[in-house]
Amino acid sequence: MPYQDIRLELRGSHKEVAVVRLTRSAKRNALNDGLIATLRKIFEEMPASVRAAVIDGEGEHFCAGLDLSELKERDAGQGLMHSRSWHAALEKVQYGPVPVVAALHGAVVGGGLELASACHIRVADDSTFYALPEGSRGIFVGGGGSVRIPKLIGVARMTDMMLTGRVYNAADGERAGFAQYLVPAGEAFDKALELALRVAQNAPLTNYALMHALPRIAEQSADHGFFTEAMMAGIAQSAPEAKQRVRAFLDGKAAKVKKG
Ligand code: 1HE
């Protein structure tokens, strides 16, 4: 489908996986206002067949973050609104219609890391590196990074990255919590697609619960969390699809859990 600097492709036998690829490799997939608006639109208007998505970047790098050439034109009020426009777009990624797998390689920096952290699963290849150069550019994160990144790696690591310009390589990054999967260079997209195809087979209500209930429960007190969990569990298990899946297992027709 024709979008500027982003390509949307549907994969899978039922077009159940959307591949959203940043195609601005000449600028290392730096995110300008147009790209942020398009990203939002794509997740708002996801075709009904789609059950999971993959985000990746063309070229040597996943994403170089904010397009710095647009930064110099903004005053304080415009800067605030600009940050809010990122929040609105990345909210559509995190709390949109389907789980999103990020396929990471090369630079995952600044706003690129903010985009990756709005996804539900991150697969990194060996070429990946993570940084928050905002600290050394005299600015601050503005794409939700101060909320989402500490949930992955903790406040202390993020503070260190921004104060000192520390760059994490792929292996250290996986240990720190940036990515759930680490694969050889060049294999992140294939692994991400494999996972997205797998995620797309889940009952939609289970995926919905994982995307929308789990992060909210994590923000609640234990008492409220247990209550929300019980309500979500009751709703999920009452769905006809859940009953069918449990019945299939009891009838010996569904896969057992195998040792990893
Ligand atoms: C850009 C950008 C960009 C590249 N905005 N134009 N992000 C940063 O501070 C990261 C800045 N970028 C880099 O450090 C490097 O470009 C990379 C490590 C990502 C890649 O290096 P390399 O050697 O492969 O590419 P390059 O030669 O540096 O860049 C190629 C072109 O892309 C070049 O333009 P050209 O016209 O001279 O060819 C670069 O200027 C351009 N380019 N990155 C604009 N970011 C919501 S708030 C979020 C706040 C932030 O994200 S701040 C962090 C911004």
C-alpha cells in the first residue's frame, strides 16, 4: 500500500500478519512528523484480517530516532505538542488492535528505542545497539521513553544511558532487558515474522488481555490487580473459542507443552 517512507504488507495464508517497514534508509529511518502521523494511521486502520504485526526498518539500521532536522524549527509549545503527537501514535502501537513484534538491527536509538519499547516483543540481531543520545544533544526523551524504557531496563540504567551516552551492544542489551530474543545478524525479521505468525494463532481475546489488561494490572496495587485479573480471566474463559481450545486438549487433539 502506498505510504510515504513506510510500507505495509500483509503476510500469512489469511493475511493475518501486517509487516510495517520503515523505508527511509537514506536517513537511517529517522522519524519525521509525516512518518509519525503515518504510523498512527496504519495502526488505526489495520485491515480486519490482521491478528499480529511486525515493525522493522530497511537498510543497516532499525531507526535513528527523531528527525533532528525538524527539531530546530520548534518553540516550547510546539515541542510539547510534538511530543504529544508521538505519544498518540505510539499509544496506537502499544494499545492498538494487535500485538506487535519489533525486528531490531543496527541503531535502535533515541526515538527508535521509544518506538521499539512500545512494541510487545522485541527480537534483536547481533548488529543491534541501543542508545539514548538525547542526553548529549541537550534534549529529553519525548516519545514515551521515560515511561516505557524504565519498565524494560529500570530507571538506573536509563539514567546512566542518558547521563553518560552509554551504548549497549546486542548481547548486553538482551541481558539488560531491551529484547526478549537475540538472533544472529540478519535473522531478526525472519524470527519476528515466525513469532507474529504464532501470536496470530492465539484466541484474539487472550491477545487482547495480554496487551490491554496485563500492563494495567502491573500499574495497580496488588489488591486491585488481583481483582482485575479475576475479571479478565472470567471474560476470557467464557469465550466460545476458549472452551473449544480446552476441549481439544482434553480430547487429545491439541499440542502438549514441550520442553524448550
Ligand atoms: C539523520 C538522523 C536523525 C541520521 N535525524 N537525520 N538521534 C540521534 O541522535 C542519532 C543520530 N544518528 C546517528 O548517530 C547515525 O546516523 C547512526 C548511528 C544512526 C547511523 O550512522 P551511519 O554512519 O550509518 O549514517 P550517517 O552517515 O550518520 O547518516 C546518514 C544520513 O542520515 C545523514 O544525512 P545525509 O543527508 O548527510 O546523507 C544523516 O544526517 C541522516 N540522519 N540520523 C536526521 N536522527 C520524540 S523525541 C526523540 C528524541 C530523539 O530521538 S533524539 C536522538 C536522535
